[in-house]
Amino acid sequence: MTEMESLYSVVYSEKVINDDEWLQSTRNELTVSSLGSYVNKVMKDTARNTSSMLQDVKAKRVTEVQFLNGHVARIGSKYGIHCKNNLELCARIERLSKNQTPETLLVKEPANKMVTINAKKNGYNGIIIRYLFTLLLVAMLVFYNHARVRKATESPRAMIRGSDNFGGRRDQARLDFIVAGFPKAGTTTLLYAFLKHNETAIAAKEFCGLNQAIDSKIRMQHLNEVLNAMPSSDDLPVKHGIKCPMAIWDTRGIQLVSSNYKYVKLISFYNYRITEMYDTNTTEKPPSPNELIGSNRWRDVSTDLARFELSLMQLGKTPMRPLDLNDLGSHGKRMTPTKYKVFLYSVEQLDDPNKDRANAFRKDLQRFLRLESPLAPFEKENSNRVIRPESINICDARFNELRKILTRQGKNTMRWIRDQFLLSEDVFVSDEEHFVSLLETWSVDPCTNFGNLID
């Protein structure tokens, strides 16, 4: 789908968020605000008339107008209205929000259809009109800074500290990629591979400080300290990266990175196997896995964590239905659309016994990162080198219902990745046919010979 075919939507929320730091850090972001539940109200492929749309809009208290291309208007907060670029439309929305003479906003769809939204003075504060991109997803992501601007007179080392690609800030270190999968999904294996490669530099430990609920300037300062401590080379350009297994589950870090770096690549690994439940260093007794259903989680462990589509939808790589947006909002997720490229694969591809396929996989990842030297065969690394007594046997009969839930979720996630994510021009995989065959195993109960439990 081309940009001209992108969909327009009306997005609303039920409450105004009062987090000063969050508002300040996101007022210029290309995101849909996570102010409660939000819904895509008008889609090109959905037959919805104006009157039914108006009823839905009037039923909620609209708090902001925001465009994916950067136009922003916030209403109902102490910041008043914040507009960027589209000042005329923002001014009209401001007049509407002050309960002045009722006016009409016209939103022109690509197919020359006109959608009329009557804004009357019934107590809701504004209307959010948002331009959605043609989006798709990732199951393994690498934020990568392409670093396009390279002058022949500048050494690679000179390019490592600041350039036009990084917002023009000379004190900002360069970030090229983020290893951003999920726990127990092979991120440590990739970490060691990049530590050994002569063209990549990566922090030796996980760095998830970007997701912390602290001031964005402090988070960026911590990131710069980590990046500046990495080795550089005057002879060979070095790609700089960090690893955070939960960077896709909680996208605050990605949101901050996208506002500071234009070109970054994301690598995300996915693993639909259950092994360990919690850190052995804790004395806290874990609950039964049968209690960790849906959003009922303990130490971030729940069946919702295995719904990878919830995390991947936030990246804005797929068209969003009203049902999808409601699902995101009910799970406290936010849209964080970026133009970053994504390399997607399943953890089984790291130790593929098929040598030809394994070589092709490493070559595809090398090409994705634009490395000159090939990647060596991956060594199986695990940050947890002990057998944990707390690990569960998922095949125990007492976990039958839990397995049914996970296999049902796995099938839905597989379909979403296969039918939507992989269609995006921003998403890359190695050997798509083999990758999809791995995804299909997510809907198969590993503890039975009867195969797929889900119709």
C-alpha cells in the first residue's frame, strides 16, 4: 500500500494524562497518545457513516488532535494547545474546544471522499485526526542508524560523534542498532556475536535504562555515556548498539530514540517456548503459572507477554483496525510509529542444523547491518548457566489449560505476523518460507502427538 493510500482515522481517549514529563517528551513525537483506550474510527475499507461515527466521538472526551506526519494539537491539559506545522487546523480546533460557534471539520480521504465531523459544545474538548501509515510488524528488530551522510574528507571516527542524522547535536553519540527481542529469545547469543565482530561495538551488558520512568534528558545522558565508552576505529566504520530484551514490550525507550535518531535498525528475536519463570536470586515465592493468565502478571510474566503482536503493533508497521487499537489501549500500550527497518526472525534460526540455511541467515543479517566482514557461526550463549529448580514442566497435566491458551494465542500471533507484518517494506526476514514454517509451530501443542489443538 502506498502512502497516498494510507488511512485517516479519528482517535480519542477517555481521560487526560497529567504526567508532565510524559507530555513534554512526547509533544513532538509521531505517536498516538496512550491516554486510556483509543479507537480508529474511520478507515477506508470500513463502511461507517458519519452519524454513527459522531455518536462514538460524542460518547468520549476527546483530548488531543495528532497527525502521524508531525502535526500536533493537544487539548484539555494545562499546556493548552500545542500546534506544529498545521497552524490553521489547530486554530480551528482551538476555537471548537472553547465552546464557541459550532463548526465543521472536513477531512479529505485519498479516494476524494469527504468525512464531516460536527464539533458542537457538549463538553468534550477537541478532536484528534490522525494520519496512519501503511504499517507492518516485526518479530525481531534492530534499530539501525544508516549514517547516510559520510563525506570523503571525514574519517569514520569523526562520524561517530554527532551529525545531521542525529538532530545536529555534536554531543550526541551515534546509535546504530538495538537488539530488542524478549527474555529467553536469543538476545545474549547475538550480543556475543556482535562483541566479537570487528565492525560492531555493543554494550557488554543489557541497557534498558531508556525505558525507565525518569526525565528524558537523564535517559539520553545515560545512553550517551554507554555509547561514548564503546571502542571506535579510524580504519573501519563501527556500528554501535545496545541490547534490551524488553524494548518492544515497553516502547518508551524506542519512542525516545526515534526523537533523537533518524536512522536506526532494530533486531528482535522471538521464542515461543517456556523454560524459566524468575530470577533465582529472589527469595519471593512465585505464584502458580495457572494464575498468570491474561494481564495478571508477576515480574512481567504472564500469557500476555507471549502475545507478541501487542508489542509489535506499537511500532506502527501495519494498518490498525478499531479492534486492534482497543486491544492496545486496554493493555496500556501506545503507538510509537517509526521509519526504522526491522530484521525479524525466530530463535530457532540461530542454531539451524541446516548449514546452507544457517549461512544464508548470517549473510542476510550481515547485509541488513551493512557489514563488510561476514558474521561467524553463532555460539550458543546463555546468561543463565545453571539449571533452575524453579523451572516448570509445561507438559504436566496440571498445565493443560495453560497450554491451550498459549497455543491459541500462538496461532493468532502467527497469522498476524504472516498476513500483516511480513508485508511491510520495513520488515526483513531470512528465508521467508522457512521462517513462516517456524511460526506455524506456535499453534501446535509440543506435549501431544495429536498436533494442532486449535481449529
